Amino acid sequence: MSESITVITLLLAALNRVPLQAIFDRDPYESRRSALPGARLVKVLVLYQMIGTAKLRGLIRTLTEHAGLQAALGGTVALNTLSNGIARRDIGQMVEAWMGVLQT
């Protein structure tokens, strides 16, 4: 499992090279999202896809158990913060962010 965590941590670090936050900064409400800004949300969703859990609770449990992943995401992520972050995002921004990741 530690090898998988290392690969995931490296991928999350590589996402720092993609200018994701610029996409989300065009949203006038982004400055209010201190707990889960857009670029951080994309990282959390990438992690969610990589660990292959069927529930968000599995994601939170994985983060709780692996300090390296928490550090790669910029600290802890609360389940309610994550669900609110997903529910209140503009789908167009998320699509544009994913396209930026794919192009890079």
C-alpha cells in the first residue's frame, strides 16, 4: 500500500504544475472558499478516483489513515466540506479544470 501512496502523492504534486486555480478564480465566490478552493477540490477528486472507493467516506478514511496524502492535499478534508464543495461548484469550471489536467 505504501508504494501506491507514493505514486498518488507524486501525482498530486504534479497537479501543482497545472494552473487550475486560475480557472476557479474567475468565480466571484472563490475567495470565500478558504477550506476547499477549486484547485484543491480537483486534487481531492483525483485522489478519490485513484483509490477506487465507492463512497466519499472511504476517501475521508483513507486521508485520515495516511498523513502523506493529507499533506499532499494541503491538510485534512472534512466530509461536510467536501460534499458542500462538490455541490456548490459550477460544472463548467470542473469540466475546464479536467480538460486542463488532461491536456497537461
